[in-house]
Amino acid sequence: NKHIISIPELSRDELALIVATAGELKARPNPTLLKNKVIASCFFEASTRTRLSFETAIQRLGGSVIGFPDGGNTSSGKKGETLADSVRVISSYVDGFVMRHPKEGAARLASEFSEGVPVVNGGDGANQHPTQTLLDLFSIYETQGRLDNLNIAMVGDLKYGRTVHSLTQALSKFEGNRFFYIAPDALAMPEHLLDELTAAGHPYSLHSSITDVVPELDVLYMTRVQKERFDESEYAHIKAAFILNAAMLRDAKPNMKVMHPLPRVDEITVDVDKTPHAYYFEQAENGVYAREALLALVLNEQVEGVAQ
Ligand code: CP
């Protein structure tokens, strides 16, 4: 059994195995793989996609779910119980534990108190969102047929965005990927992640306009820029440079895909939805298959058709 806490702890081969397993489970559903397994789904922070796709994945594989969907408002954390005690108790009821928590490091702490029950991090503060990255990798593989030699741009809040941090770390484990970062100065990619790319031999470049790089891209990964981080005049400038509309995709390669972890607010205008480049809703659906694959693998269930 293995905890899934952060992307750097997964090897290239493990990432490739999860992607292959997700493809297999998408092509050939397996309604009994998690029969008699009970999984806790404990979300101490708001979620639509992560929670519901995990719970769908568990039920589609024949398992059962317990947990609380309400930010922990009905849990005994409200009476002052420590997270460590809650995890120790819940783990004694289940075979696996999925958790989202607003505090960085909460998933790691949970893994130390889960008595060997695998813990899956559904997002911890601004730190990591590894299962989002797994569905992103699956979506990239599904659309591009490879996870190497890709040109990928990441746009928006690259400073606080846990999805772009995890995705950068995952794609840097594969060969020949080139990264384009497009963010307001105040929300630039953290230096330590850029240093990791350099150390791994991956080229990257920083840009202030999406259209400048669109023709080179295989994947354009958008994220939300929070309006409240800027004053009104600054935001008017940011809106022009970092909000994607269909006209900005005119020079894109035919198979270039726009992805977004969602929820979007206004950083992708709805006219993009009708272009052949939009892939964010399919990407969200892929969350079910990537999470099915992950649960099967952490619970040591063999998926037919996938070499382990
Ligand atoms: N992408 C993502 O994590 O969405 P939710 O916050 O709705 O789970």
C-alpha cells in the first residue's frame, strides 16, 4: 500500500502506469474491482470535481464511500478534535482515505496517523494537488499520444496555483518537454521550481502574452487569476493579457488543446468552448478514470490488460 501525497514522490514509471491503467479502465469498465472496499472521502475544503469524481470512481468500481462533503462542518473537528485523532479513527473503518484540507502538509500528517491505510491527497493548501496532475497527464496522453517532447504553456496564477506546480514536476520527469510560463509579475512561477527544471535539463521561458506563444504549443494550460489580488487598473491590464478568447487561438496547431483544472471564472471566454481546442470538460470527466486507476493501484488491485 502506498500514500499519494505529492508528485515528486512518484516515479516516471509509476506516473506512466497510472496513465495506462486509466486508459484501460476508461475503455473497459470494471464494476467489481473495489468490491467490499470502503473508502473515506473527507473534504475539509470546498470541491466539486475532486470529491465527486473520486466518489464516482469508487462506486463505478463497486466500492463504498463514507465521509463528509461539507468542509468538515459536521465532523468532530468542530468540537476541537485534532486532525491526527480524526484520521486515526476514520482509518480504522476503511481501506483507503481521500482527503482535501486547507493546510499545507495536512495529507502528509494524515499519512503518519492512518495506521497503514493509504492516504490520497485531494489538495493541501497551495502545496500539491497530485490527483489533478494524474488526470492532466492522462488527458495530455489521450490527446497528444505522448508525455514527452511537448510544448506546454501554463497561464495565470503560477505562484499560488498548486495544479501548475504539480504538473510541472510531473512533466519534468519525461524527456524533451519545453515549458512556457505566462503570468503577471506578482504571480510568477516560484524560483525553486524553475531551478528544478534547469537541473533536470528542461528549457523554459517566461512571457507576458498568450498569443505570442500559441503557434508553438501542444497544450495551453489555463488557471484562474484571482481578481482580488489586484487593484482595478492593474486588473484591466491583466484581463487583456491573461484571459483567453477564441480569436487568440487563430494560429494554434490543429491538435493544440486548451486545458484548465476548473472551476473557471472568467479566464476562458465561452466562445472557446465551441472550438476544437477546448478540452477542459473532457479533462474533468477524465478525473473519474484517473482516480479509478489510482485507487486500484494503491489498494493493490490488479487491472487486466496493464503490465505492472
Ligand atoms: N480541479 C479541482 O480541484 O476542482 P474542485 O476544486 O472542484 O475539486
